Amino acid sequence: MFEQKHEKLASNSVFIKRMLASVLVAIGLIAGALLIGILGYHHLADFNWIDSLLEASMILGGMGPINALTSTDAKIFASGYALFSGLIFIAIMGIILTPVTHRMLHKFHLDERDLEN
């Protein structure tokens, strides 16, 4: 997917395409994680769709819960979803920062004569 150590630095257009691909993958992960939360809160906590969206969005965004949970199943789901949301955040940051980090490290390892060509 990325150029190797001995290859030239990728052009700006290739880098922009990589960034767009990373952002699209991140958006897909966010949408999937949000869908899991919405469905879980709707079915386990008996929230309506809008309250489920709000609750899942707030947990996924790191803001915390809004509505009180009454059932044990809903509390267990909320606990697992909160842990899952933290891991999703780390994964998304890794996906988005990978092209930037790779480009930066690749540029540091290029010889000066490679930059002149």
C-alpha cells in the first residue's frame, strides 16, 4: 500500500488519495460503531430511536451517558459499549494518522540526493 524504504517519496496526489481512503475507512468504522450502539440501546434499554442515537453518540464521543439505565442488560451493554468506544477511538486515530506518519518517516529516511531527483 505504501512505498518501500528504497523508493521515492509518493507524490502529493497519491498522499491525498491515501488520506481520503483513511478518512473513508474511519467514517465507516464510526458509522458501524454508532449503529451497534443505537441498536443496543434501542433493544436493551428500550430507548426510542432518537434517544438511542443520542446515547450512543455521547458514549462514542467520550462525553458520557445521558439517560438513566434501569435494566441489568442495558447496564452491561453500556459498560461494554463504553470500552468498545475507547478502542474504536484509538483505532480510528491510528487509521487516520498512518499515512501522515509514514510520509514523515519516509521523508526523514530519504537521502538528500533522492530529494533532488
